[in-house]
Amino acid sequence: MSSAQAASIVDVGFTCSNSHLRAELERVEWLVRAATEVRETEVPVQPEHARQWRQRGVGGIVETVDTILTGTLLEPEARPELQSARERGEALRSRNAASARVAQARGVCLRLERLADYAALEPQDRDLLLLSMLPALDSRFSDLLGYLLPDHRGGWPTLELAERLLAVDGHARWRLRSRLGAQAPLRRHDLLRLPDGRQSDPLPAPRQPLQPDPRVLAFLLGDDAPDERIAAYVRVVRVGGDAGGPTLPSERLAALIDLLEAQPVQGPGAIIHLAGPAGCGKKMLAAALAARQGRPLLVVERALLELATPGLPAIVLREAMMQRAAVYWDGLDDWMSGRSPPLQHAMRQALADYRPWLFSGGCDDWRHHCRLGRRPVVEVTVPTPDAAQLAACWRDATSAFKPIDPDLDLESFTATVRLPPAAIEAAGATAAALSRLREPRAPFVSRRMLLAAARQLHSGGLSALARRIRARPGWDDLVLPDSRRKALRDLCHHVRYRHKVMAQWGFDRTLMLGRGVSALFSGPPGTGKTMAAAVLATELGLDLYHVDLSQVVSKYIGETEKHLARLFDEAEANSAILFFDEADALFGKRTEVRDSHDRYANLETSYLLQRVDEYEGLVILASNLPRNMDEAFVRRLRFIVPFTVPDRTQRLAIWQRLLPARTPRSDDIDLERLADGIELSGGYLRNIAVSAAYLAAAEDVAVGMRHLSAATQREYAKVGRVFEDEELESIFRTERKQP
């Protein structure tokens, strides 16, 4: 490069990170070329000379030792050619540093400077790193460095070669060795690696290869893909610079921003521990705060806990530096709690080197016994976002694709479908895509599309403990007295307007528990309890899950509570309606404690009572024997709806709904006589209709009274009742009706 070109670079600075890296590599390359010229002045050792040495045996060794002892041990070679190259290298270093300052003042990102600033690299550190990179960037340097090594092995540079190239005197040589210690920046931040499993050695051997870490090399070349060792457990979140903190009141958000902006520029600041329930928006809040600094957020998932090795903290925080990101470490206190002393030391050391904002997240307060060196911990409680905040999240999530129907009451919708902010982002995009696919001409995203997207996002999570009831009956399918129907509609209002009453009208401040809605449907089998629950699910647009007691209740102590915890946690995530059929088996009265079995049975009942109180969705209990249920449950129930055996008018309405319009019917069917004579509940009547249809299908004829007669006798036998001949004749006589 000419002097005019060099002066031009200093004046305008480097235009990009790659031009800066290339200039720095050329500086080290100059030293390698000078050393090569020196080597060429010496007598090269050809293969035939090596054979002669092997033939000469001990004499050759003695001659080699004599050659070594002609110089001064532990001192670098004082060759004028090398000294001249080092002086030129220092001049290039000064020129590159001046150009880098100009470029950074213009806002050009120089990755090598970012890395050097993060790891506090000294000039010798930088030279060692650049020297190790040469063979990785150009294979010709592998041969060239091999030519310079005393044992003529090609490949990577060694400490011995680095001393020859970079050390000007004995003091510099010892200094260079200290820069490769296990706790020196190059090794502590995993910038240089010692192959063959020697990474933990205090110092590399003189002829041990020095290799750049692959992720560091990729970063310097412009690659932003996370380190493969942690790629499955980290993700980079970027939000707009105008993003706010939707889960914090404005005054608390302002105080938190002031705290973060007051963090020291040099040295580590406080760790901000965001505590709040799952899905309350802790990560979104941290991402919004990081965006105010123009930074993305590196989210470290809790699953990384399973890979707890001392090298991971440095790798994670080094990745954050490379991404120029703030860090959100989910469960950082859990990560530290109970870990081995080497792991705790590694974490404290890594945190001491990391200067940008650092967030921790968890459902609980910070574990105060988890100390992180000099970094203080500031706890911030993040409340669950209310319906208005979640409604804003829904609007933001779909605005880039298709607007939401302005007539839709989003606050009421979000009070019913409780998705966390992070899930709303994905569901909003899904809803917009579904709307374009199914309703391409519709100008807005409808409520139906939002429900479909929410259901698609949380599908199958309860399948191990409960069965989803997919039937979607409507109010017209339900035959009940008007008073019962009104009670069910009132129940819907309690779910739909929970946000208005609790949040807007202030009842959430007076109710510690019981903010959800619970109901008991009591009555004989077949009276419509399950169908009523399905109608409520249809009306509210929620999924209904029938709890499988055989999968929940366990004979092993403590297992039932674990299953219940999982059931309610997953139901909360799915915004599901839980339907406990035969609830008296699980919600039975607590008994006097006579032995350990009674004690643990009572604990199960108490735990179930607690979870029902805490659940903010809809829980429906169905029981044929409500008197056997624990009084504490009954007292906490918001609704008790009795279901009775239908009267004659209701039975007629049921019969009118039981035979589908496409079912072929014989002219002799008389629904009035069926309603008069068969005094059974709707579930039994449905069984009769289905059984009669199969009998007719087997004969390939229309459904007639004789098929209904046979099906009725079979159903009555199931309940222990036998028809008299006169009763059968009065109900199922088959004379054809007059037109």
C-alpha cells in the first residue's frame, strides 16, 4: 500500500469492519513474511538431511544440542531483519488505530475493536489472535508457518513461533507467555483454543498449536449465527425502538429506565431481576428496554440449566457481546443455586466482565443466597398484563398483516382467551394468515379467526390428562327450563365480563382468590350436564377438556398433586374450560385422620381446593351425588345449576332434535307418544334413537316404531326396568297415521 493510500485511509477511516480486519491481518502478515526471508538465508533442512540425522543417531543429537547452545537460552532471536519488521508493524498499528478511531466516530462498526474492548485485549493479545487466524483464512499460511517451525510441522502457529515473531526482548517474551495463561483474556473468553483437550492447561507448551475459536473467527468475518454450543438455547429478540413496557405502569417504567440509564459505563452494573407469573411479558419488557438503547435482547432459555458446565457462562455472555445485545437469562438464580463452586466461580467471573444490561427472569423473587460478586440485584415485580394491555398486543400483532374488526370488543376477548404477550405475537400473525386464506375478501380479522389462531397455538397440551370435547352444540340444542338456561347465560357473563368487574371496577383488589368462575352441575345421569358445558365452550369460544380421573388420581403419595399441578398449569396456558365429571370422587369430603392414608387424602383435597381457587378460568364440576362433596368446595362455587329429569314437554323437544333431517323415517313414528310414554332423561333417549337407527340400517329400511320399541326395551333393561305388554302397546302401536 502506498503512503498516499495510507494517508487517505487515516483521513476517512475504515469503511467497514472487513477492511479494518484486513489491515490488521496485513500487519501481522508482514512479520511472517520477514521471518520467512530470514529463514531463507539459513541452510534449509531438506528430507535427505533428515535421513542423515537419523543415520547419525546420537552424534546428530549432540550436534543439534551444540547448535542450540550457541545462542542465549530464553531470549528471542536478535535478527535485524525481524527487528525492522517489528518496527514497521508498530507503525502500521498506529496508523490502523487512528483510522479505526475515525471510522468509529462516523458510526462504522468494527468487530475486531468490539471484541478487543469487551475482552480488554492488549496489543500482544490482538497480535496472538490475528496470528492464529492466518492459517484459517488462507491454507498457504499453514505451509508457511510450518516452514518457520523448528520441527517443520505445518499447521497452526505455536507459542514458540509467536515469541520469535512478536517478542523484541526477554521481557516481552515472558510477557507474551503470561498473555496465554488460563485466566488471561484470550483464554478466559475462549478466543484462543488449545486443541487435543488441553484447554484447561495453565499455559500452553512451547510447540502446542494455537487455534482461534471457530465462533470468534466467524464473528470477525461478519457471521451473526449464534455459537453452535448454545444455539438451541438462545435466541435474539429485536423490537422497534419505540416499544414500551406494556406490563408496567408508566411511573414504574420510568423509574426502571432511570435506573438502567444510570448504570456505570465502565464496570458491571446491577442485575435487574424481573419476577412475575409465566406469560406476564417479562421478556417483552426486557426487549423493549433494550431497544431504548438500540440493542437487541439475547434470551437465554431455562433449558440451558441442563448443560451446566463452567465454560458456558463465558460463551453465552461473549455471544451477547458479539450480538451487541442485552441479556435476559431465564432462571439465573436457579442456574446458580446449588451449583458446584467451579461453576459459580465461572459465572461470577463472566458476569464481572460483562458490562451491558443484564436481566434475570423468574416466577419468584430472587434467591437472596445467590450472590454474583460485585453486581447488585434489583428486583422488579412484573404484574400480569390486564385485558387492555393484551388487547393492544393483539392489535400490534396483526397490524402489519390485516386489521382486527373494529366492532370486536378486544378487551372482552382477551379476558376470555388468556394468551401471554409472547404467544399473542405468534397468534396474531396466524390469525391474519387464516383470515387471508379463508376469508380473502374480508377487510378485517374476525373473532372467529382469532379464536382459531389461539386454539392452533395451544393444541394438545392437555391430552395426557384430559380429553378435548370437540362437539360444538349451540343453545338450540340444549333443552332446559328457562331458569336453568338463564343461569347458564349468567355464567357466560361472569366469564366474558370478568375484566370489567375485576380490573376496571376494582374487585381484584378485594378478592385475593376466587377470581375465576366455578360451577357445579348436579343431577342424574343423562340430564344434559356435559352438553351444557359444551354449549358454554361454544358460546365463549374456548376449548372444553373432560378431565380423565384415571390419569389424575394416583395411589402413590404426592403423585396426584403433581398431576393436578400439571393439569391446571396447562389449562391456564390453553385458556381451557376444565370439566370434572363425577367430581364427588375427587372433591369428596375430607375425613377424620386415622392413619397416614387419610392424612394424604385430605392433603390432596386441600391442594385441589387451592388450585380451583387460584385458577382464573372456568371450572365445571358435574356430580350425581352433590351431597358427598366437601362443603369447602360447595361454599366457593359461583354457580350451582341443578339438572332434573325432563318433563313431557321437554322430552318432546328432545325427540324433535334427536333424529337428524337426513335420517329416513317411517310414517308410523309418533313423537308425541314417545314423549308421553318413555320417561327417561335425554342421555337415555339419545341412546334409544341411535340404537334404533342401527337396527333400521341393518335392515336397509327407514327408522320406524318397531325399531324404537326394541331399542327402548334394551335401554330400560340397562336401568333395571321391564315394560309390560300394555305399556308397549300404548306407546308403539304401529297403525299408520291418517293423512
